Amino acid sequence: MAIIHQMRGHSARRRFVKRLLAVVALGCKPAHLLAQSNPLFEDRPEDLTGPLSQFADQLSTRANALGKPGRYPQELFERFEKGDKRARLELYSLSQEGDEYARTIVGWMFDNGVGAVRNSEKAAEMFILASVSIPLAQYNLGVLFLHGRGVPQNTNRAMEHFGLATRIPPAFVQLARFAISEKKGNAALHFAEKAARLRDPAGLYLYGRLLIEKGEVKKGAQFTHRAARADFPEAITSMVVLYSDGVGLPKDAGMAAGWWIIDSVLNQGQTLDSSEKAIERFDLNRLDRAKAIRFARKWLMNRKAAAPFDYTKTLNFQDIRRY
């Protein structure tokens, strides 16, 4: 009633009360019908002029993103990475409005000190709010709990969050490694297989290694080879042993030496020339030596270098799309 008393004259007060009663009477009317009957809601983003015109494109982008969850916050993040400072501010605004995708991105920004002062406690707060519906937020919470960053270190809590991070390949790797440390081979095999099917290099290696340990050497060697082709260091080293001892693969001294050269170059930091000279210690015959050098050179030439994946870091949506 305080609003009514501020109005001038009884007629103005009566008109206000009449409108108020009309709105109450229409209280059960669908919101979109109310909007249709009210000129205030008939404007469109493209109609904005004057001081509001600068927001027309932004509002139009939001409207186009409706029905496609997460698309607009991710577009904002891409714009931010290209130097758009307003995009960063809007991401913060969206996160405060309750957008879970924006909260996941802003949490990542806090934890990594990108576009914000590094603050893992605030990152954890954002991830907790977003984790209700965003698997990536669950994964990121797991990383924070595993390493005690922004939250008390708690491995069991970390694994709970990784278990809820559906279709996030590194989450299955973390679960597989934990299961191995707990000597739960079948559980480890289960999680490693999920990571391998999602083409995580560490997952391919762990799955191959576990299969070999279980006795399924041929299948294990195949997955180890896939992990080596994906540039996973431990898998490359393993290929030397598999060919040298004939584990799941035909015993082949030339191929073992070839993988040894690759391992020396990529994992030990040796030059190709020095690695090729060093295979003399294997006492290879001329054909096997030529085979080793030919294979290693071809493999290194055709290799697509992959940046090592850091399992201690939280991820953003672009990291997941690279899989």
C-alpha cells in the first residue's frame, strides 16, 4: 500500500488498484500470454536503439542459444580467449545468475588464474554449485579434493566426484589408478576400459597393461600399441619389452630396437643420431639394424606430437572437446 500512497490524487490511486486487481485476476494465465498482451514485452533485440543498441547483439546471441544448454557461456569463453574483456564480465554475471555452465568456466578461471586472481577456494564454490548438473564440474571438484587445493584433501571424496563425471575420460583414468593402488584389478580394468573407449591415451595404456597382467596378452598388446601411437610415454617404453620378449606380439629384435630408439628420443631426450648409434649394444644383425632405424625414422617423421596431459589441473569445456 505504500506505493499507492505515493501517487498523486484519488483517481490515480483508483486506476492503480484497478490494474493491480486485473493482474491478480490473470494470475493463472500463462506467462507468454501475459507478455503478448503487454506492449512492454513486444520488443526484440534487433529493435534496440540509442543507449541500449550496444546490447542488441549480445541479447540476440542469448536468444539464439536458448534450447542449446551451455552454448552461450562457451561462446563467451571463446571470445574472452580472443581478448574480449566484456565476455569475461558477462561470464561472471551469468555465473551469479545461476548458469551452471558459466559457473564451471568461472571456477576453472579461478583455479588456473586465467582472467582472475588464482583462488581455488572460490573455484571449489563454483564447481559445487555447478556439479548438480554438469559432469565437468564434478571432475574438477574431484581434482581439487584429490590434491587438497581449495578444499581439504580427501581421496575418497575425489573418487566419488570422479564417479559422477560421466563421459569425462580423465575421470575414468583417475578411478582406474586408484583401483590399482587399492589392488582392485577388476574394478581398475572396468574403469580403464571406459577411458580407453573414450580414446584417453593413459586409459589405452592402463587397459592394455591390465589385460596383459590378467593374461589377455594379445588384446593387451593391441591397446598398448594404440597408446604408444597416441604418444603416451609409458606405452612407448612398453613396446620395447613386448617385442623383445614376444608378449602378445611376435618376438622381433628389429622392432624392439626401433621402439628403443623412439623411446630414447622422446622420453630420454637423446638425439636421433646418438640413439641410432647406441643400438649397437643390442648385437643386431644387419637386417634387424636396418629395420630398426627405418621404422624409428618413419614413425618419428609421421608422429603427431601430443602435449602431455596434466591430471593435476582442472579442465574447461574446450579441453574435453579435444578428445
